[in-house]
Amino acid sequence: MGTVRSAEAAEGDVKKPKSRKIVKASAPTTFTASNGRTRLRVSTKSTKSTKSTRKPKNPFNKDQTLAKVTSDRDGNVSRLVAVLDDDAFVQGVRFDTKIFTSTPASFTSKSYSVDEISSARGVVLLNVGGYDAVFLKAAVDSKAGKGRIEVKYLADALWSSYRVCRGLVERDENGAWRILNSETNRHVDEFFVQTHAMGITNIKGICP
């Protein structure tokens, strides 16, 4: 008489279907599925966008501080800012001032075009007590990456006498514009205005 096997043992002889592993393929990939005689081909295309890797020539987002301006007269802090386009060409300058002598502290900003700063008179950066105390004048060749800058200040208000200091401007290999003292050829990033009772004694940094 044959051996009678239990139902549990009989179930053990039945081969269970192998589980399928789902492999995520990176696009673009071609998948092929078979269904009898019918073959279904599904093709997917990559939707990954390609962006230009070209870096802009102007890394300063159109605003670049050239020099900080302070004085022994008050605690105000000003900044002379170059306004640039995407090719780091000078479009003008801006003079921003944080006024700490007022309560609360206030902020002023004046903008000047290339035509204004290159005019015969230049532009007034500082007016003190009704006197035009500091003028700025500049001629910049953005294509060549160089130019000249001139700062004129009121030396004596009684006699309306002014003195002039001249410097250079240049654009370095990184697209950054900077001011150079024409006497020492050193980079200048701060103007310090020294005053007296009737005017300005000197502007350290740009002047000898």
C-alpha cells in the first residue's frame, strides 16, 4: 500500500512562482513586453532639460562697491557704487549714505549716469552747509577696461578754493572694477575726508 502524504506535504511540492524584481531604468530606455504573438514596445524619452553653463561676465549683479567714504566730521558712512550691465560695462555710479546723525538713522541714495560723471563739471557727491564740498568726475572706457577718476574738494569755503586729486580705474580679470591711487598705483577702497573749520584738508586714499 502506498504511503499517504498529508495535504501540507503535498502543498510543499508545488513550486511557487518566483517574485519579479522591478528595476528602475534611467531614461532614455526601451522596454519590451511579450503577450503571445503580440509584442508591445514602449519607448520613453529623457525629459531632463539642458541649461547653459556659460557664466555671466558680471559676477556682481550689476552693483559693485568701489569705495567706502567716511569723514572726521560725523559718523555717517557712504559707499561709491559702480552700476554695471551684464558685460561689466559701467552704466553709471550710485552714492549711498547711511546717516547716523539723525534719529532714527536714515538712508539716502543718488544715482548718476555715465554722461553726468563724464561732464565738464562732474557730479556733487557731498554738500555741506550749502557748499558743494566734493565733486566726482570720471572718464571710463568699459571696452578697454580702464579709465580716469577725478575728485575735487572744497579746501577753503571763505575763498571758494578747490583742490583736485586724480586716480585711475581698471577692471581686473574677474570683471571687478577698482580705483587706483595714481601716485602709488595701489588699490583704494576707502576715502577718508579730513576737515577743518572752513573746508576740507585732504581726502586720504585717493589724494597724496
